[in-house]
Amino acid sequence: MTTLNNGEKAVAVLKSLESGDSVAIKSWINPDKYIQHNLSFPSGRDVMLGALDQLKQAGTIVDIKRVLVDGNLVVLHTDYNFFGPKAGFDIFRFENGQIVEHWDNLQDKVETTPSGHTMFDGPIESVNADKTEENKAFVKNFVQDVLMGQNPGKLTSYFNGDKYIQHNPAIADGLSGLGAALEAMAKQGIEMKYDKIHMVIGQGNFVLAASEGTFGGTHTSFYDLFRVENGKIAEHWDVMETILPKEKWANDNGKF
């Protein structure tokens, strides 16, 4: 019998949303403990099992682009199509070989972008496994210094000149593209504010930061995936999702 690692288990569970086959969910999600942070769904494995037929009938597509494994956490970066095309990040936490907790962030997929890149293209395989912790610390510092505004003067130190590949569907490539987008938003009175980092998860040159803040005054969850190259940020993918008001939550676990 082949033993799957946590990354392979998480992939199998997510792919079951497409196939409608319940074997992976029954095998790899703990039947007694599945803490759900998608605020539209209650906790528990049975909720996921109960949705399989409907998802399959809806023609759900789950195209997983990237897998990051960091200790007992697995991140999947996925091109979804269920009730419309979406970009998504899923985070699964494992205990004793089974999934016990799940976080995610979803955003409607945008086809035409200022950068000419899609929300998913670019390198897929992680490299430089020995630099995981160093890269996680680097990305955390970047989010604190620049996105949270603690030391904005350090912005250029995180990049190799204007070399910056951007997959955000509203921003062009380069630091120049980022600056232009922020300037345009400011003119419209739209502020993007990061208040707190909740998780930094990495494997080699890929690091995901999951943060909370506001976008245009709306409570927002930011999932930012960075590719680090030679000690600088080289590439960025992200998913932003409005956090539901508490009266609409289907569980009491919170977004994070």
C-alpha cells in the first residue's frame, strides 16, 4: 500500500470536490474534529461529504497549481470553477496524519490583467528547501514594513530594481506597476490596509502570508503568495476576500 504524504492527502481531498468520490475525505479528514474557517459552512466532515453530489452536478473543476508543505500545514493554490471561475488558496492542518482544520480564501477569477499574466501562471515547483525559514522571515518583515506601513522607506530593499512579476489582476508588473496602482487607488479614496498577519507558511522559495485588514473600508482577508529569488521578492500571486459580517457566519471559528 502506498503511503501518501500530507501534501498528497490534501490534494486528494480537494480533488474529491470535482470527482464526487468520498474516499479521500473519509480517509484523510478526521471524523470527530474538522474545524472550519470558511465562514459560509459549519464545522465537521459531514458538511463536506454532504456537498459532494451537488458540487459534481454543478461541474466543479479543481485545477491545483501549487502545493506547499510546511510541517503540519499544507497550502494549495487552485484554479477553481464552481458556480463560476475562482482563484483560491486552501490551508489544511494535520494531526496524526488526518486533516483537523481548514482555512481558505476565494476570489472571482479575472482573465484580462494589466500585467498580461494570469492569476496562476509562473513557476510551480519549489526550490531552495534549505532557505524556507529565512524566506519566511523575509516575507514577514516585508508585510510588516511595507504592507502594514511600519517602515515603508524600506520598500525598494525587498526588490531587485523594478524586476517584479505581478499576478494580482489589477496591477501591472514591476515596483512601478505597484506604485501606479496604489496611486490610482488613493485618488479614488480607496485604501488597502493590512492590520495583522495571522499565518506565514513556506516551502523553499514560496511563502504564503495570510493577513487581515481592510480594502476600501471593507473587512478583508489577504492571502499573498511570494516567490523569493536571491534574497529578493521576485513574484506575487494573491487572493482577496471580503470577510462576512458576524451575523452571517455559519460557524463560530472566525476567518483565521
